[in-house]
Amino acid sequence: MNESTERNDLAGYACTSAASRGRKHPEEHRDNRPAFERDRDRIIHCAAFRRLEYKTQVFVNHEGDYYRTRLTHSLEVAQIGRAIARKLRLNEELTEALALSHDLGHTPFGHTGETVLNKLMQGYGGFEHNMQSFRVVEELEERYPGFNGLNLTWEVREGIIKHSTPYDAASEIMAEFLPGTVPSIEGQIINYADEIAYNNHDIDDGLKSGYITLEMLERVDLWREVCDGVRRKYPTIDDKRLVYQTISALIGLLINDICSTASANIEKLGITSLADLRRQNRVVVHFADDITERNLALKHFLFQNLYRHYKVDKMRVKSEIFITRLFETYLHYPNLLPPKYQLRLERFGLQRVVCDYIAGMTDRFALDEYKRLFEPYERV
């Protein structure tokens, strides 16, 4: 590997490809790309990443071409993550790889799909999309001779499995990844890049849908303060441009707050190396207290007014019916599964294979499969 292709001005606490703990399976590479850059490229080219184009963020794909999907969300997370990593002199390629992989295991129909599959999988290990992302890169992608998965570096795999989640990873999985220890700072960035991205693009999508309005947003302190600043700078701005400029300014404010807070934490704790971070075992990436409080109010507003809007709830109920009926049908008739999934039954068990199959579906494929199975005049 040619180490000169990786930035030479990284902070001492940044992860580097040269110091990576390596891959599970030895490989001979055709070129000298740094390890984390190679991981980023493998993620972009895998099938699970392409399927994110037709997976729900808030609005199901057929509701409009404008709305965000899991793919566009992942790209926005990567953009924000890289901006933070650059300011903190961290490894941008590792940050980008984690951003692009963090939703690979997400189900069709957004968090509704995750909730339903978790309920259906009780007694069989449950379901959680971060753990499924790990399963995708470890097992379900089939691209390389000699092993399943993408054979990513230890650092990327650690970042995926330690992405913010209430789910307790199985001890035999977590044992490889310094259990009870905070992830790299690059890994910590993704939790907040994810939140910054979805809060702000959901505002945009919510306004475009008409489910929320500018007048409603004026009740949210964080939005109103940033919006008023844009109005002062551009007194004659129209509402459409006002929304775009406010979202841009709000993202910038949150990025700057993350960077200043993280820098202060790193200095206060005396962290000069990755070993220092592991020894201190403290999360250093987070918002300042005042931004945390105001950001929580924004999240609460979106939950009450967008995510629980009655039209979004209608699709949520339909999605629950779709996934439940598909799951139960495949359990009763496993011969309906594609041949490559039937070959996995003995190794993983029927419930897990059915879960993998449904989790990998796009919204569109799940809806088409539902029609093929349950509408009598639909061609199979």
C-alpha cells in the first residue's frame, strides 16, 4: 500500500489505513488504494447500497420523485460526515465508508418495516437495522471468491456495529470489537451526521408535502432563530429560497457546534492518539448543551407533526400489513423463496432467511411481490 495517497496532515487521534487492524480474509489487491478508500468503494458497488434508492425515508417511493430515499439520505450523511471529519483532521474516507454503510440493513417502508420485522422475529434473535447492516457486509453480499460479505477492515466493521442503537449486539459478535469501548471518533461522527441530515431533509420534505408549514416551524426556537438570520440578510427573499437558505444555515450551525464541542472535549481529555481515546473511553462527539436542548425540541416537532401525520400513519398501517403477510406466507410456503435463499435455510434457519429476504426488498419490490402473491389476476 502506498501510504502517500492518504492525507499526511491527519490528527494523531485519527484512524489511518496504514495502522488498520486489517481484514478477516487475506487478499491480494490490484492497486494501492488506502484500505478505507477501498472499503468505501466496495460499499458503493454492492447490491444493498443500490437498493437504498427505492427504500423509504419518510415518504414511500411511489408518493413522489422529489422525496428523500435511504440512498439520498446516506449521501447527505456522507457529505455532512466528511465536512466534520475535515474540520477535525480525521479520516474522511473512513467517515464516508461508515456513512454510506450505516443504512445498508434497513427494511422497506422505513422504521415501520424494522418494527414489524423485530416483532415477527421475537424468539429468533429479533431484528435491528444496524445489526442487519453488519450482517449484509459480513455475510449476505456475495461478490468475491473465497468468502461471503465485503471483507471490510476492522475499523469499518466496528463503526457499523457500534452505530448508535439501543440494540445489544450478540456477545459473540461484539467480542471482536472491544466491547464496552467507544468507537473511533470517525465512528462517533456518524451518529450526529445522521441526525443532522434527517432532521433537515425531513423539514424540506415535510414542507414540500404540505404536512408541515413555515408558520408551524416558527414555533420551534432553533428554526426561528436561524430563519430570522436569513431574513435579516436577505429582506426580500421568497419563501422557497428562504427554506433552502435556512436549512443550509442550520446544517452549518450544527456542524460548527459539533466541531467546536468535539475539539474542546479532545483538548480537555488530553487525547492525542487513538490509544488515548480508547483509554479515556469517553464519547467526545456531541452537541453543546444549549444546542442539544433546542435540537430535541425540533425533533419533537417533527415527530408530532410529520412522522405522526395521519397520512404518514395510513401508509404505516398498510406497510405493517404488507410485511406481516409476506413474512407469514414465506414461513408457510418456503418454496416461494428464490432458490439462493432456499439454499441458506439449513445454515441460518427459516425465520432468519425470510427476514433477510424481506429486509433486502425495496418498497417497490415488496409492493409488487404482495400483488403477485395475493391478487388473483396479477401475473407471477
